[in-house]
Amino acid sequence: MRLYALRGAITTSKNNKQEILDQTRRLLNEIMERNRLQMEDIVSVIFTATKDLDAVYPAAAARELGMTSIPLSCCQEMHVACSLPKCIRVLMHIQLQNERPLIPVYLNKAVSLRPDLAILTIAIDGPAGAGKSTVAKILADKLDILYLDTGAMYRAMGLKVIESGGNPRNPKDVLPLLPKTNIKVQYDKGIQRIFLDGRELSNEIRTQQISTAASDVGTIPQVRQKLVELQQKIATENSLIMDGRDIGTYVMPNASLKIFLTASPEERARRRWEELKQKGTETEYQKVLQDINQRDCNDTNRAYAPLQKAEDAVLIDTTNKNIDQVVNEIENLLHDRRR
């Protein structure tokens, strides 16, 4: 048998009994799931908490999970000025038959304790034209992490439906295509490449028609389920930024940082109109505004994973801000959370 010591940490939003128990359970479950541990593998667990958490012993959560015969201990973490507040740390001793690597787990704001180990995930949600993709790409480059263009996945599905002669809004036209649709994401020197049934896509998914089709297929639950599974798998393996309509609420509910970008419909339509003109696509501003309003209606009123601001997301209105101002604001939020 081999003896291991495995570390982990998580933060809470408040000094509340239920919050402490919920977050401790989440941390223990993540440690066990990521490391494929069984109860009988655990020898003992030591919990420490910062002095601002005193509503309940974290070990109570372990007992609720069934660790009734495992020795547990709770201590107060040494207080250091300006250290991470409301933090619960775990030192778990494990005995395994065979040697294998184990993964430390750091969640919520505790990712700042071990940035070399932790996966940083940033969720950026908001309506069409709010600047999500532009901001996400710049941040990904600055932070040297991946940018996952979730919209490109929906655009690929929308293109598939249109090329098959179907209506992207009609499930009867879309659902038969799902089993034989293969959407893959690959990264080449940090650049995302998206493939539909083995064929690499580029500008053909960036038209206004495909943009609308992406929104339409996105209202179909089965389409979202298929693509979300792929997105979540990528997020467990890479530090990344993901933008879309339901990233913080559904795809990455435990993201390290959640942002909700918005702007007035008129401003978003103006941006999209100018973007289309630069690409050589002539269209009327009123038509673009109409499309923006229709997409907003589709996204916010769909029954499955609608567009909405996550409770813990930071709202940023970009109407009167340039890209640099928005990027700097998010960088400052990251800096504050890592202190």
C-alpha cells in the first residue's frame, strides 16, 4: 500500500452554516471524483478555516457525505495580513494499492493559492453585439489561455441545417441531423479551428444568415446538450475563456470569474452593422437592429438554458466604453480576486 497526502481549498461567499457545508461538500466531492477515490481509500482528513469562518465545523459536511469512520480534525488557519478570506483548506491522507498521480483541487477564489495547478475559467455572457468575443480573445491572449468560441459551434450546426435544405428553427429538420453531425474543436498554436464532419470552417459561418441560424438551433435542447458536453469537457482540461449566452449559468456554473456584458440594442446593432460593412457585406442598419432584437427575444425566452445574468456574475455595460476599458476592468476584477 502507498500513502499519499492530497491538498485542496475552496472559498465561501459568506460566514453561513449552510454555505460552509455546501462548499465543503463540493470540495470533497471534487477531490474524490477527480482522483477516483473511494471512502475506503481515505485515512484521515484535516480541515483548516480562516478566522472569519466560525458558523460550523467543515468536518460536519464530511460526516454528511458518509465519512463516519474516518478520523477528521478541524483547526483554524494561521492568520496572515491580506491573505485570502473565507477559505477552507483540506489535507487528505490517502492509502492506495497502486502508485498513481493525484490532482490537488482548488475551487472558487482559492484558485489563486496555486495558480500553477488550478484551471482558470472565465465565463462571459451577454446578448449579441455586446463585445463578448472581441473582449474574450484579447483577454485570452493577455492571460495566455485558450479562447473557446462556443458561438462557432452553433454556427457550424446552423450551417449544417441550411446546407441540408432544412429550417434551423424547426426541430423536425434539425434533430435527424444530430446523430450524424461531428463537430470538433482543435487548437493550433492557441488558435481555435472548428471542423464540421471533417471539413474545416472559416468565413462561411460568419455571415448574418448563419448568425441567425445559430440562434435558432440554439433554442433546441438536444442541440445545446450535444454541444455543452463538448464545451464542459474542454473546460475541465484547459484554462480558458468561454463566451456565449448561458456559460455562467449552465455551461460553467463554477467558473473562476463570471462576466455579463451588455449594451443598448442600438449600440450593438451599430457595431454589428459596421463590422459587416468592413467585411464587404452591405445591409441596412434597421435590418441589423431588427435581427438583434429578434435574437434577444429568442435567447431570453427559450425554455432551455435562456440568456440571463448569473447571480454571481459582474455586470459590465459597454455602451459608452471602448474595448480597452472593458478589458482593463475585467483584468482588475481578476487581480482583486487573486489577492
